[in-house]
Amino acid sequence: MQLSESWFVGDPIGRGGFGHVYHVTGGGREAVAKFVPKEPGADRELLFANPEGVRNIVPIIDSGEHNNYWVLVMPRAERSLRDQLDVEPIFSLADAIKVIGDVCDALSDLDGKVVHRDLKPDNVLLLDGKWCLSDFGISRYAEASTASDTRKYSMTPHYAAPEQWRHEHATIAADMYALGIMAFEMLAGHRPFPGPAYEDFRQQHLHGDVPELSSAPAGLAALVDECLYKAAAARPTPANFRVRLDRVRDNANSGGGLAQLEEANQAEVRRRSEESRKRSEAMTEQERRAELLTTAQRSFGRISTAFREAIMGAAPSAVVSSSRDGGWGVRLGDATLTFSGINQRPDSNWGGWNPPTFDVIATATINLRIPPKWDYEGRSHSLWFGDIQEPGQYGWFECAFMISPFVPKRGRQNPFSLDPGEDSSKAVWAGMAEYQVAWPFTLLDTGDPDELIGRWANWLAQASKGELQMPGMMPERSVDGSWRTK
């Protein structure tokens, strides 16, 4: 492999951030090379080749391109902090302070310049006697904007700060939170939040109590507690943390008044931590839904605009109108297609039926109507923005409903849309009920909604020519497993 120097690529070592890591040799040196696929945003890694004036980071000794990869070559470290934790789950106080201090020095120099955003034991490596930060795969300049294609939401659930779970702008405070998790892990032998599932981690980081760190001196336990405050602004800066860490180290074996004062300070820190947790619990759900609604509105706007422009481009003779809810309609012949505006879904119950396990933030409707023909007036589908298939993973889903064939009644539209409520909760219930899902919950590609647009354009064309028929069989597609039930 030819970069600035020639390297012989050996055995794979593992993965790091975006890419694959291999052992390499060249110029009489052993090193490691990370191969990063050339995907949107991935080339940002090269921005962090040896930031000036930063202590304790793994340097980049060569970089360039090879086939379809960006390549970063770095010295081979002795081991990672994760490797050390695997053989030594609980560190001595001196060893823990050494690791914490080295990482804190790096964060102090990076403060205001770069936010790592994925700090964890796997990315802390022992190199020349110092514990150094590596893998800036999702790092960013502190003041840079982050595009939607640069893995803004990439994070490791075990170490992610509350603001990352709320999809907020990450600052150095998020790295200090991760440092607090690692410090707790080294001193207690386990992380403060055990998970194990993605949603468990989210709930614990946003609302969970941090266990008391009784194995550490009061001063150090208080520092760790402060790093794990739910409110980012309340966490210590790296510089402040380092000064106080040195004091803890110097006073580790002291007694008398200082030790008692440290214990009193720890009690006050834990009191404030509990207040912060309660405020987070009271505010986070409302803030989370507001942030998700903003995301839903932005992505919905792209779908709606692309849909309308495609229809008008293919059928310029169609008559377009706007609706009060922010949606639009198009009339072609005797057929009318309407694409509603977005409706916020209140965080309330689903009527008198068993609620589903998933969450819905917002809804909309696509409705195709034709003049009544044998009691058939067309079809409509629902668009729901929620975590329908994976807990905590939100997106726009298309779906539609039908009346159970065992119920002696029929609607004038088949299939038809429903808002979240008692009728739709019956449809997604595990048992038999009056309503059923007729079109599987299908995640929409908001950046490329061609399949959605093409399908509805075909139905509109049929409807305008009087050829739209009631589906001969429903569900038209298999709906099994298209929404989660636990």
C-alpha cells in the first residue's frame, strides 16, 4: 500500500469508529492502519491528523487513499483500556487516577477545538507510558455544523451523555460524562448503568440514579458524580477537573479535617445530582418529543415537496390546491389525491384498548378518492412518525388498515387510514379484533421516496381513467412482523 510511505498490510486487528484496523509494517516500523470507507462524512477523519498542542492523543504518522478507502496509519499501542479492564476489572486508586488524568489532559487541550463524541475504553490506548485518545471517527470541530449524513447520532450506548440521547449538540461536556462513566467503571469494577438493551441505556442515562461510589475517596467520588450530572452545563470542565483530581491524589492518604470536608462535599454533590436527575426526568420527555417533532416536520416536508413536484411534473394539467392544515391536493379527471399536513400526536393514551409498545410523535394521511362505484370510493394510507420497528429509532412509516373479514361491515375506502387511537390499537394488538393492518408498516426513505411516489402516481393514473379497483385481496402485502410488539 503506497501512501506517503510504502506499507505492507498484515493481519486484521479489529474495528475502530468507521473503519477496519490492520497491522502494517514499513520503514522498519510496526504500526496499525485504519481503512475508512469513502462514505459521506468519513473524510472528516483526516481533519484530525495530529491537532497541534494536544497532549495524549495517538498521532497519525501517515495518511492517504487506497482503493475506495481513506487510510490513517498510527503507532501500534501496547493495549487499550478495554484490554486492561478485561484482565483487571477494578483498578488501584493510583492506576485509576493515572488513566483519568492522562485522558483529562487530552480533553483539556481539545476543549473548544474538538469534541470526541465517542469516548470509551476501546478508544483509550497505552502508548509510550501515556493513556492516549484515539479514533476520532465521529469527532468534530466544536463550532462546526454537523450534516445529516455524518453520523450525528453515532454513539456507544454505555457511555453516551443525556444530551446525545436527546440528539442535542454535543460539547466537551459529553466527553466529560463519558470520562465519568469510565472512571466509575475502573473504580467500581462495573459501569453505573448496566443496560442491557438500547432502551434501558436510554432510560438510565436520562433518568437513572448514579450508584454511590463507595470504593473511592470522597473527593474523587464527588468528581465522578459531577461528571455524571444530567445537565451538561453543570459538569466540570476538563481544566477544573484536572486541578481537583491532583488535589485528590495529593490528599488521598490525608485524614482529619480535609477528609471530613471532602465527605461533606460529596454529600452535597450527590444532593445536587439528585436534583439534576429529577429536573431531567420532568423536562426530558417534553423536550425529547419537541425535538423529534422538529425532525419529523423537516423530513415530512421533503417527502411532501418531492411528491407534489413529481405529480405536477408528470401531469401538468392536474389542478393543485392547498389545504388549511398545510397539505395539498391534486385533481386529475374525476380523481382527487390529497396529501395532508402534519399533525402532532399528543402523548396520551390510545383509548380504551391495549396501547401498542411503540411511540408515535406525528401523523399525516395520503387519500385517493374517486366517485362512488359499487360502494367503493378509493383508498387512503396513514403516515406515522414513530419508533415502530426498533425502540428509539424514529422515522416515517406508511401503513393502512382494514376491517376484519370476520366483522359483517365494510368501509367505503379499502384500505383506509387511521390515526393513533382505539381503532388502530386494535389493529396492532396481538389478538383478533375488529380492525387489522392491511398495508405493512413500511419505513420511508425521506431522501429518495421514489417507490412511494411511483406507487401512488400509478394509482392516481388508474383513478383518473376510472380504472382503480378495490383490492382483490387484503392485506395486499404481508404485514407480519412489520411493527414491534415488545
